[in-house]
Amino acid sequence: MKEGEGFMENDTWKKAQEFEIDWHLNQQFNTYNEQTKQYTYASLMGLDYYKTDYYGQIGWDLGDISVLDIGSGEQSILLKTKAGKRTVLDPLMDKFPTWVGERYKEAGIETICSPAEDFTKGSYDCVLIYNVLEHVIDPKKIIDNALELGKVVRIFEWVGNTTNIGHIHSLKQAELDEWLGGEGKVEVIKRGGANGKAYYGIFKGRNYE
């Protein structure tokens, strides 16, 4: 599924996307590190309340709710999650190897190829944003969309990093708090392969019940 391309792209973002797809294509068969980090992200986003352990296979069972993963990449946390409806959104979805889309399809996960700045349709019980906002065109717009789309927004992001070709934003706690309309927690973490100064929290969307 391809969404519209109404949001203004820029050269910096296009170069960052070229860097991202090169990174993902060159490490696609060794996703262990990124997937290991997801257990840290999930824990700090409060998903351990839903943790499951089937013969050592750790995941999360969210019941009947609908979940949107913004900036999912090729190995979304939703591949380890049960939910009523699972959707992944990524602007590079049509550039990933075919097995990525096939795996999502076989897992019953809907895929949408679009910049998150353009995606404003639908309603979700939960929206996930993790390790993505340093890479996007407009992080504030994405958070605003997430708050409109989701009843709850769960977020994990790195803050205070220097920018580079693939990470075009240096996120700040004060900005994230303002955009999310609340206060997230910031701490330096070093576990599960995830190392750095992190911002995380759970926030009410505008349709929170």
C-alpha cells in the first residue's frame, strides 16, 4: 500500500534514506543486534506488562488492540507481538528485499509505504515510535500525527546525539516533552546492546478513552 507523497521531501532526508537503505541491505541477514535492542526498547515503553514466554520465545501479547509501528524497518517489534491488528509504516518498505514484505504478509501484518509525515488516516489503540525520529523529515509532525492516530503513544528515542548523514536530527528532551504534551524519562542506558542517553515514555493520544 502506497500513501500519497504530499509532504515536502528535502535533499538531506533523501541522502539519509539512501544511507539507511544501504545500511539495511548490507546487514539484512544479520539482524540479531537490532532485534536484541528491541527488548530494551519494549521494556522502557512499558510493554513488559504484556510479556509472554513460550518455551523461551519472549514476546508480547496485546490482546485485541490495534497497533501501528511508525518507521518499522524490516524487522518490526510487531513480529514478536500478538495483537488484534498490526500495521507497519516505513518510507523504504518498497525498497526492502521482497522477503521482508512476504514475511510481514505471512505474519498477518499490514504494510504501508509512506513517510510518516504524510500518514494521517486511520485510528489505532497504540502507536509505537522507537529509534526513528533522528532519521525523519519532521519529527514534530510525526509525533503530532501519532497523537491524532493513536489512543496511546509509546516512545523510545535517543537524545543529545550529534547529527550525521543518517541521523539528521539531534533530539532534545524539552522539545519531545513539548511535542508530546507530557514528560518523558531520560537516562543513560547500557543493556541489551542499546547504549546511550535515551528518552522514553507512554503518552495519551488525543482520542484517549
